[in-house]
Amino acid sequence: MQQLILGSSSPFRATLLAKLGLNFITSSPDIDESARQGESAEQLVQRLSEQKARKIAETYSDALIIGSDQVAVLDGKVLGKPGNYENAVHQLTAASGKTVRFLTGLALLNSKTGTIQSLVETFDVSFKTLTDKQIAFYLQQEEPYQCAGSFKSEGFGISLFSKLIGDDPNSLIGLPLIRLISLLEAEGVDVLQPNQ
């Protein structure tokens, strides 16, 4: 099997990929993640996931490279990582009682053949109506300031939701494993055949 590379610095994505039992390394691509003029959120995450994989391919010429990118969208606006408590309060207050759509771009590049497969997976999160006190308590407990949307669904963030809608809960954390398994199979990698 070709070397498998996760083109990400996210410990959350690495933890998810490790669930598949495959040997892989991580490499963090250094790219400009700014949106282009007129680019939709879906176009942005697909372009960035592909761009991350291609950037890693500059160093690794015979590898299967996974690129992924994610944004959260509320009322048609992209929610970034809050970075601090005040911004997180603002994001969670805006999301209270509403549904946030997460778009996760996923790309798998075979750097030997140049073949790239890419897609965008959606996942919707419906929030409970939250009080200021509940929001403050949650943020003090988890400090999700480096997470788009200001929560960690794999942790205490689950307490904020009334409903989750999507095909793969892993996509909410940043790496849609069900779809990734299909992309890997198209490259001859079957996660259920461990000694390939």
C-alpha cells in the first residue's frame, strides 16, 4: 500500500482516521485559507481540501493524501473559529434555537497518478434554545475556541443540541469516515483487509 498521509494539523481528524486502523502520518499544509470573491461555502471547502492535498503532494510523490476542510454556516453566513470567549458567546447566542449546517470538504489525492477524488459532506446541527447562563457555563467547561461554531460535539457540546441530521457523525468532527472509506476503496485500499 502507498503511504497514507493526513494533510492536517488537527488532532481531532487524526484521532478519527486512527479509528480505521490504517498506518498514516500527518503533514500540515501551509496554504491561504481565505475565501475567494463570490465563492460559496461549499466551493470553498472543496477547493481547500483539494488544495491541502496538492500542497502535501509537493513533498510526497507516491502517497495517498487526505485533505479536509470544514466550515459552519448559520443564516447564510460562514462561522469561523471564535478564538476567544466573547466571540464564542456571540456565535452560540446566534445559533440558539436555530440550525447550523456544517460543510466538510474531503479530498483523496494519489500523488503518483495525479488522480483526485473530492466531495462535500453536509451535516446539520439543531440547537436548543439556550440561556446566557447555559452558554457561559458550557464555554467555561469546554473552552471550544478553536472549533468552528464554538462547540465540540464529541464532548460536552452534545448538551447544546436538540437534533443532529446527517449520514456520518464523524463529519461533524471534521473527517467523514464513511465517505473516506469509499474513496480509499476506489484506490484499492479496503479497511476490512488489514494486510494489503
